[in-house]
Amino acid sequence: MQNSITAFDAKTHFSKILDRASKGEEILVTRRGKAAAKIVPVNTIQDIEIAEMASVRLRKLAKEINLQPSDLEEWKKYRDVGKK
């Protein structure tokens, strides 16, 4: 669950906000009622960066082996066998 806090309250209670984020909480910071920023745990950022790097490597590999869209669809069929 994501909580929100005003920019003023975030400034006033920044240490507490950091403690909450370090425990896994995501905090949305608002300014004049509109979302201005999000404070997230560092592992969330690391997970996103890892996923982005993996995506880049997979795209590069697909180009190297000349993977076609039809190959991907066939692979998905094999992947999904027995899931139902």
C-alpha cells in the first residue's frame, strides 16, 4: 500500500520518511494536491535496474540469434503447456 504525504510534512519529518522507506514502504510526496515525487526503498530501484539490464541483454541475444516473432510465439506455446 502506498501512502502519501505533503511536501511540507516530508520536509518536516524527513528522517521518519526515510525510516519508513527503508522498511519497504513507498511514500508519495504531493505538492498542492498533485503528485510531485515518490520515495521508494532502494531495493525497488535496484530491482528495476536489474530488470532493465536483463531486457537489454535479451534484446541483444535475440538479435544475435536472429529470433523472429513467430519463434517467440512458438516458445510461449511450449512454456504454457500444462499450465491450465
